[in-house]
Amino acid sequence: MAQDPKEAGAKPPMPTQRQEPPGHTEAMQPRPDHGEESYRGNAKLQGLAAIITGGGSGIGRAVAIAFAREGADVLIAYLDEHDDARETARWVEQAGRRAILVPGDIGDPAHCQRIVDEAVRGFGRLDILVNNAAYQRSFESLDEIEPAEWDRTFRINIHSMFYLCRAAVPHMAPGGAIVNTSSVNAKHPSPGLLPYAATKGAIANFTAGLAQMLADKGIRVNAVAPGPVWTPLIPSTMPQEKVEHFGGHEPLGRPAQPRELAPVYVLLASQDGSYMTGALVAVTGGRPML
């Protein structure tokens, strides 16, 4: 029986909680659902190899679980949330696929090259790159945003995509796929997330341009634009009052669970999406992206 989408995940108000960035899954209330018990694979990515940045938790973990159950080996790139990353790797391996863990700062171009090198060395190939990692902080006014904060947000959220794509593309054959994580903020920027929202708009533009640049190589490039998603980024970067009511103002009345994003990444990475490139796919709980 079909489920009412308004009732398919936890609804606000959320319990009081606060974490330091980048946040940890175990401390969240309620725990996010990454599809651990629900995602069923259909060999859509059988024998392929993928890199997922921000793969330790949130959307990245859900995508890693889905990719593994679809038959892909997965390199999980993450900052320093070692417990979360090991848990993601456990689910990948439980699906019978190989997992490689690579911690570090993706804002460093040398580290981005290392991520790609580790994937090619470990898997012998590279078919899919998911640029998912992101950094955000909330601000009340422009003068609160220090230049170093602005630079850090761009370095992690958009510069890293350039570094990783530049390193990865030489190893990708026709049929390869790049999937970037943008946001509803690309079209509807939240003023309190000004640096983050600006990078998400840049990601949408980068995706559209890169798709055209790589079309002759047979490599597709798309982006997913999530609305509010219940991940460790939320209690670790937002004021408590916003955490409490997170997602409640969307038409569906709740935030997405990470598992609800994973099938879109599978579509864009697999042959099911073979005529999709340059797209910005909205998963926003009903908020239009015009």
C-alpha cells in the first residue's frame, strides 16, 4: 500500500539538541533513516566503482548504501567523523562490495587528487563521482561573515568539485557519471545561509556548464537539489529554534530523510538516466524551483 508522503518521516518539532560541526549521526534525535533496512538493489550499478564525498553520514551514507546494494564498490571520502565513516563502510561491505575510507579536507587540491588516486588504485577503475560534501554556518548579518569563513565555504563546497572533477575525468570512460549536490538554496537562497546558498547556486551553474563540456566524452553531469534533509549538518550548524522546526514549513510538513534522496542519485549514476545531463533535479518536499 502506498504511504502518505506527509507521514513518511519524522515531523517537527524535533527534540532539543546541539552538536559541534560537522556533527555525528549517533547523537541525533531522532536518528536519520539512510535506507539501512529498506533499500533494495536491482544491479543497476553492478561492477562499477564510485567516489562519494561526505560519505560518512547523511545523504552521503544513504547514497553509499544504495550504490553498494546496486553492485558498486565505494570510496567514502569524509573529513574526520571516523565512527560515522566506519559505520557507512560496514553497510557497504555487508552488501558484498568493497569500501575504502579516505579522511581529509577536500578543500585541498592535493587531497582531492589523493582521493581519486586511492579509488583507481583500490578498484582498478572509476565510473562515478558524487560530489556531496558541504559546509554551512548560519549568520544573522553580513558583518558576522568573516572573509575566512566565506573563503572556507567556497573552498569546501565548490572549489573541491573542480579539483575532484579535474582529477577524476581522465580515469572515466564513456558512460561515466558525475552527480553533484546542489540545494533548493540555488534558486531560493536563505539569507541566514548566505555563503552556503551562494555556493549552491555556483554548483548548479558549474554542473550545467561541465555537462556540455564533457558530453563529447560520453560522461554525464547532473545535480540533485535537496530541500531540508535531516542530517548531522542541521543540529551542528543551525540555531536550536530552527532545528526544532526544521522542515515544518515545507508543503509536506517535514524534512526529508536521507534515504529519500538516494534513489535520485542512483538514477543519475545509472543507465536509467542515460539521456539526463546538465539537469538540476529538485527533491524539495513540494517547494517549487523556478
